[in-house]
Amino acid sequence: MTQVVRWRLKKIGQTVNLPSIGVCPVTRLGQPQERSLCMRFKLIAVAAFALLTSGCATPPPSPPAPGSAASKVVAMGELKNIAIGNMRVARENGFMTVGVQLNNTDKRNKTFYYRFAWLSAEGFPVADDEVWKPQLIYGGQNSFLQSIAPTPKAVDFRLELQTP
Amino acid sequence: MFARVSCLAVFALLVSGCVDNSPTLGSNNISYGDPRAVETVTNEFGSTDLQMIAESMTRSLAQSGVLQGRPVVQVYDVMNKTSEYIDTREITTSIKTQLMKSGVARFASDNTAMQSQIDQLKLQNQSGLYKKSTVAKTGNMIAAKYRLEGSISSIVKRSSDYKDVFYKFSLQLIDVESGLAEWMDEKEIRKTTER
């Protein structure tokens, strides 16, 4: 059970009460300066402990494998309840066409924003930024995003997604 | 002592935040925004609608394979059948620009630019001011093989809780000689305001 540490800072330089951590020893004469110094050391110890334990937190997920569907998706922040499924890439009449399957894992309807970025073989854009497009996906729906490249020079793409 | 040092550190941090080396001039209540952002200021026809329509129509036409060998296309004005003011010429200008950039078509002078084209030809040929070898000769303009025309309409429904506007933009490519429509597509947009 976590203990709530209640701070009562009267004035800087004076005693800080931390009843949950423990009581600092008081000299026979009850010197307030010694008690204040003891409290400061306890604060520093708590801060150091918090820093150390934060290092034990879950490590960040490994980056997606190059060429996989996940590596083509650039999420602007956390993708809430949108799962990316299969992707289909084809070249029709010289223009790259992409189809991406999306699934709304929530029961509620959701609006998200997306756009495609079209890249050359070196990974640099071959066209101007597209407009952000709003899309409604119903609760539990499996839907498809389809797009065509603006120029035959595009050989790769990225899907930028943002869920508000 | 510790308290005084921490006070000084906090003060120094606050003061350092006031240093501004950004290359801007003017007040902070005006800022540049993203021209590609989704605009939902009102539910009337907006920048996002224009951009989505132009992008969708252009990509569909370019990828359809109808425009083989970079044919010459004449673009006509889009008919505005909605109840609001929409600068439809901007829609066709965006479509022309994107098609030109994709390299699939060339465009003949449309009805707005035709007068300028005629004036320039007359000036070069009839004024006697230009060197004969540099003059553009009359009778050499390339005629359009296709013509591109479209329309935009809207359906507006209102209730006490909702205002719903449904736009439908349709565009078709017609062979000038045969009169046949070789390609057609439409884009639908719904904008709803919840009161």
C-alpha cells in the first residue's frame, strides 16, 4: 500500500514534516537545524531511489523490422484503438497504389486523420505534403485506406496517422 | 544556504526563459498555420474540401491510363450548383497543377486564358514590333483532344440539433472528336455540425 507523503512547507529553511518516512532524531536539546538537515538528506535519498527505480521501467519496444507493414506507419503519438492490418502495394499504369487495412478495436466510432507520404528509393519525398484527411471508422469495423501516388517517381510510401 | 542556492537556481532558469532569439517581428497573437491541416472552422466549403477533391480527382484520372502519350486537355469551369459561393476555378486550377506535375497531360488555353493568348499572337504578328524569326506564327496552336468538365452540388439538411451538408463533386473527361466520356469520377464529402 502506497503511503501518501504529505508535505507541509512552512518556510524555506525550516523543518519539513514527513511523518510517513519516519521521524528524524531530535537531540536532547531538540535542535531544529539538525532535524531540518536530516529531513533534507531523507528527501535526497527518496529522490535518488525514485530515479534508480525509474530505470527499471519497461524498456521501449524494439523498432519494427524494415520492410514490414509496421515500418511504413508513422503514428503521430499513440494510436488509440486503431490496429494496422495488411498492406497491399501495386503499380497500375505506372503509378504506385497502396491499400492499408485498419481495424477499430474499440466499440465506439472513431475519427482519425491520415495522409500518405510518397518517397523515392533513397527515402526522400517526391511530392509535396498531402492534405490531412479525416476518416470515420465505425466501432469494430475493418476498413481500408487506399491511395494512389501523385507521380510515377514514387517507389515507397509512409502512412501518417493521428488519433485525437 | 541550500534554500538560497535553490532559489538562485530557479530564478536563473526563469530569467533564461525570457531570452528570445527567434527571427520574428510583431505580436504573438498572429501565427502561421499548416496549409494542409483539417479545417473545421465552419461547415461551409473549405480549404480541406478543395484540397481533398483536387487530390482525389487528379490521382484517379492520372492512374486510369486514359491519358496515354500526354494528350492536350481543355479544362472548362466547374459548374457550382450549390447554394453557397465557391470559387470553382480554384478547384480546376489545383487539378491542372497536379496533373501537370504528374506529367500525364498538357493543357490548352482555357476560356479565361484564350483572350490573352489571342492578344499576344495579334501583337506579335500584326504590330510589326518583333523580329520576324522570333515571332510565334498564327495557325500553329494545338487543339485539345479531350475536355475536362465537372460540377459541384450540395444537399443541406437542418434540424434543431444538426446541420448536415453533403457535397458531391463530379468530373468527366470527354473526347472532343467523338463526344464520348472516357473517364468519370466523383468525390463525396459530408460535414455535420452538432449544435
